[in-house]
Amino acid sequence: MQFPASATMTGLDLRDYCNAEKGTQKFQVCLAYIVGVMDSYANKALVKADFFCVPEVIKGEQIQLIAQKYLDSHPEQLHYVASSLLVEALGETFPCK
């Protein structure tokens, strides 16, 4: 299945949602997107490598803060697909040993 570029969330889009005020619908979109990426990654059948090793107990808001920090620190990458940037952020924060 192919999606047009406009159907893909970019880092710029995700940063906009994650920088929204907590409790707003925009902020909830940020958290929902992050949880969706994490759920997809948790299905190891879809992933051929361990790009990050998140602790067993972690809150969605902690991952949101990690993503937000990464996106704010790398404005040159915001045109890339948001899920790949989230994987990069988690890989830097929680590398596999």
C-alpha cells in the first residue's frame, strides 16, 4: 500500500503536536502517534533489528519529552518521516547494549 507524501506525518508535524499545551487535542495526537509507533515497534515480527531498548516501565509522556527534545534539537531533520525520527531519538536515549 502506498501513501501520498501528504499522508505521512513529518517531524515538523509531530513537533507541532508535541509542543501543544498538555490536555489539548493536539497534544493528545502527539501521544497517540508515539504510542502507535511504540506498539508497532513492540511487534518484533515487523522489525529486523533492535534500534533502541526502552526500559520495561516507561510512560508515554516520558517518550513524548524525549521526542520533543530531539525534534527541537534537530530542525534540519524535520522534513523526514516522524516515525523514523522517533526511532532515532529513542536510539540515542536508550541504545541497546
